[in-house]
Amino acid sequence: MNRCLILQSEVQSFIERCMIAVGAKPAHAKSLADVLVAGDYRGHYSHGLNRLDMYVKDIKTKICAKDGEPVVINESVATALVDGCNLLGPVVGNFCMDLAMKKAKDVGIGWVVARGSNHYGIAGYYSMQALKQDMIGICLTNTSPLVVPTRGKECTLGTNPISVAAPSKDGDSFVLDMATSAVALGKIELHHRRGDEIPEGWGCDSQGKISTDPSKVLTGGGLVPIGGCEATGGYKGYGLGMMVEVFCGMLAGSQYSKHIRTWKVTDKVANLGQCFVAINPENFAPGFTDRMDDMLSLHRNLEPAEPGVPVVTAGDPERTNMKKCDELGGIPYHISVVNYMNNMAKDLGVNPLLPTERKVEE
Ligand SMILES: NC(=O)c1ccc[n+]([C@@H]2O[C@H](COP(=O)([O-])OP(=O)(O)OC[C@H]3O[C@@H](n4cnc5c(N)ncnc54)[C@H](O)[C@@H]3O)[C@@H](O)[C@H]2O)c1
């Protein structure tokens, strides 16, 4: 049994103490911890605690700023351009989403774009803030180049996620939160470590040819857009990845495409571009949440193609994961993650991450 259970409050506090130890402001450390814990709780382990060392390094090496707050540099009733001042991504994200929601409450829509930002965790965290005010939230970010465009052989786009959250009735919602690459890099790394082949349509080699060999994808090759190769519609994922850049890098005047620093190479500031939108359904046709409720149940109640494997809607798999965590009373982590974190804690001189006594089934 190599998984253990950790209380959410302990994960939250561990992230905060590590970040504060390297000099982050307590409020900024809390913003980061909130997003990372939400990532793990929702089941997106690739964007939670697992990534803490990256943020620690960013603050420790001073490549990411620890002092200051984001600044509005251009504004209209419905729009704003924000300078993230090279602060932690969640600090910029919260500032921009709050501003977008305020504008949407005033005039029906708030469209805020940030430059000078950093990696901000799961995009869905920000779009979902709008649900709390019965509004639609949209969030997009550009990221370091890892994706090879259709017919190309060089990585020119990030995994540029798209998230759209829309409220339904009684706290229910649609939450689409997806990378625009076929899979996350982490999944390919995992297969490589295990010595397994990857399914066709996840990545390509240095010549742009679809490959099932993870080592070829990781050395000189790259991820492919959603849809895979051209014949299976990969160009649509390629288009979506570039669309994210239209709303992020292009509107914000931040870094974009292959000009963004290489993933995990922190030799220069990231200067990411991000986009945060809030839309108030009350400015449109009445009965929005009734129709949302109908559309969601219409799909969830479909007869499944495979008996026992129900049709779900975007946000449902994450809901199932959160329910599982609630039943367990914490978030399950692989013991290797805990050991890794506790080696880091030792180096930083902070109290270790403490799992509960409960072991979790695989
Ligand atoms: N900050 C960054 O740089 C960055 C980059 C890429 C991804 N991310 C984050 O990584 C996370 C994971 O992204 P991903 O693309 O691997 O997610 P994923 O493939 O697990 O899920 C994508 C979406 O599909 C939905 N979904 C899953 N199975 C479904 C089914 N059977 N039927 C209907 N809907 C279903 C999910 O609810 C989700 O909305 C996201 O939170 C994303 O924001 C962040």
C-alpha cells in the first residue's frame, strides 16, 4: 500500500509554510495554496502539490516577484488590461477574476487580460469563482511551448488551457477545464518511467511524426494538439491552442508562442498572458439556469453505450473525485510525493507534511 491520506488543511498549511519560508507574503502563499489544493481535490494531481517545488524555486531564485500587487494599466467599464508585475500566477488570477466579476455585475460583462503573469495552476479555479455570483466564468492562459502544430515539427504552443464554468440550478454547474494538447506532459513522463509505450495520438517525434515511443516525444519531439494528427482532426486542437494566444499573448502584449521561456527553464521571467471573463446571464434571456439544468440532465440521463458507464458532463468527473475525498476525509497522495515534499521541507527548514494514519487502497 503506497498511498496515504492527508487532511486538506494540512496540505494547505504545508504549501503556505514552504512559500513563506522562501519569502512569499502570507496572503500570496495562501492564494497559491488555495489553487493547488483545489487542483488535487478535483483530481488534477499534475496541477497541485506536485508542482510546489516549481513555485518555491520561482520565489527562491527571485525570478518571480514576491512584493507588490497587480496594477490596472488600461480600463473601460467592461475591460481592463492588468500588469501582473511578475507576481505568482494565483495572485494575478484572483485580482483579474475579481475585477472581471465586478465589471460583469455593473455592465453585464467583464473582460480582463493580464500580462506579466506566471503559472497559475488549474484554469478552472478562476472560471469557477464566477459561479459563486451566478455568473459564467471563462479563463485562458498561455504556457511554455510543448505542443507541435499540425504539419510542424517544432513546439510552438503551450498546453494552453481553456476553462468555461456556467451555473445551473441548486449549486450544479458545467465546468469545462481542459488543456488544448491531447494529454498533459506528465502522462507521457509517467509512461516513460514505467517503460510503457504511449497510445497513438499523444505525441510526436522530432520529425513531427506521431510516435508511440515516449522517449522520442520527450527528447526533441512534443505533445500534439487535441485530436492528434491531421487525419483525426488535430488541426482543430491546434486552432484552439492558437485561439488561446489571441486572447492572451496577443491582447495582453505578453510573451507568446515559442517566445515564452522553455518549460521548467527559469532563466528569464515568464511574462505569461492570461484572460479572465465574467458574463452575467441576467443581461440575456431569462431562465438561463433552468435551461442549463435541462441540458445537463438531458445528457446525464442518456442511455449509455456501455451499461454501467454513465454519460457525464464536464465537471462531473471532478465532482466524483471531490466526493471521494470527502468520504475519505482527506486527499490521497502517493507516498513518493510525500517523501519528495518532506525532503524539500527539510531543505527549507519547515515542519514536514504530516499524513494521517489512514492508508488508502490503490
Ligand atoms: N496552468 C497551466 O499552464 C495549465 C496547462 C494545461 C492544463 N492545465 C490544467 O490541467 C488540468 C487538467 O487538464 P486536462 O485537459 O488533462 O483535463 P481532463 O482531460 O482530465 O478533463 C478535461 C475536461 O473534460 C471533462 N471530462 C472528463 N471526462 C469526461 C467525460 N467522460 N465526459 C464529459 N466530460 C469529461 C472534465 O470534467 C474537464 O472539464 C485542468 O485543470 C487545466 O486547467 C493547466
